[in-house]
Amino acid sequence: MKFVSFNPFRTLGIPGVLYIKPEHTFKEIEAIRHADYLLFPETWQTNSLVYGLKKNIFPSIETIQLGFSKIEMTRALWTVAPEHVPYTEILANTDSNRAAILETFPFPFVGKEPRSSMGKGVYLIESKEDFIEYAEKVDVLYVQEYLENDDRDMRVCIVGDEIVTAYWRIGTNGAFLHNIAQGGDICYDFIPQEALDLVLKVSKELNINHAGFDIIFSNGRFYILEFNVLFGNQGIREQGILIEQKIYEYLIKTSTPPFPTVPTSPLQGIS
């Protein structure tokens, strides 16, 4: 089976991989044509690869395009699980809409930059001054209600059609952000099945096959804050899980016609 990867760090160890820099896509068009699967293209590549060349890509085009913007992600989540999305307003950044936000949301509330990850671009807004500072940084106002929680959220990682791991991210000293990149701790205990079932349902309905979902429990309900396509691996590596192997197994399983696997894991020994 022939793979072309546009992201070597995400596909290290998968057999049969040819790495091509994204910016060389059209120079290497023949090699791309002959690949069975194209791995981790950048968002700007997906339309030409899928609609022009009719190629199979991983992650799915839905994963890449919805994961690119919190705005499109939230709109998609509204269609399949609206009761599990925090109350959110997505508005043009105008004076009238700024005033409407301040009239609608009690302090504190949350403002986000539409394209960010690892806890960056997320602001706890506790005053009018905080909101004005946030609004000056963004083109579109993306504002959510603040949900009380027990200083933690959950990361649930989907690869293919299965959950490969789930863990709590616990903020330090009551921190607003729980991300590992922001200093949060990891706990693998007492993962509620209801949250896992929610992620499986949503990922299946939206055809999301490589993502880390951020889940929070508040007021007796699980909420999906967002999902990240290129999620961090620290919480996965600590469990000895090889994401590359999970990707390879999924691609082999879902290929048409199916390709035979090698007798032993091609990723054995990869760390």
C-alpha cells in the first residue's frame, strides 16, 4: 500500500510512506496520483486532492475542514448535538454586535479566536474592559457562556472509528485553562462512559476520524467545547499507545479492496 504524507511527524514509522512537502504538491502531482492514501494534507490542499484528483485522504475532509475553524466546527455541532454545545454567539465584529454581546452575556464569559489550539486564543472575560481588549484582536466575535466545573475537562481522542484514549486534564491552582500545554495535569481514572458515547456519536455523524475532543461536565451535562485535529500526544504516549499504528490499522481495514497487513506490527519499537 502506497502512502504520501504531507506531515512526517504525524506518520513516522508507517510503512510505504513517501513524504512530500505541501508546497510541492503540484510539482509532485504524479507521485500523488499513484498513492493509495494521502496523509495529513493541509487545509488548503484538500479541495484539489479530493475533488480534483479524487484521492482518499486521512484525516477525512470533514475532519480537516471543520477542525480548521471553531466557527464552522460549532455550526456543525449545532446540527448533531446542540444540547451539548455551550450557548454561543458568532457575530460580525461591529459596534452594535459588541453592545449586544455585553447585554446578552453576564460576566464572566469566554471569548475565543476562531483559529487556535493548545489553550491559546481563549480568554476569560470578566469585565467590559476585558471584552474590548478581546474584540480588538479578532475579526469575528466568537463568544460562549462560562460553564462552572470542577477545575478539569476531559480529552477524548478518536483515531479512525474508535476512541484510543481518554483522560482528565486538571488545572493547577484553580486555573481557567486545563490544557497540558498550559500546565494541566493528567488523570486516567473515572472516565464516564456517557462522555465517550457522546464523542463516538458525534464523530460518526460528522465523519471525524482523527481528533482530540475537549469535554466539560457542568450543570449535570457533558458539553463539547471543541475538537483539535492535530492534538497533542503527551497523554497518549504516557499510556504506551502508538497513534501511527492505530492510523495504519484503520487505513488497512477501511481500504477498498482491503490490503493485507504484515505478519508483525510494522511499528514495533517505535516510540
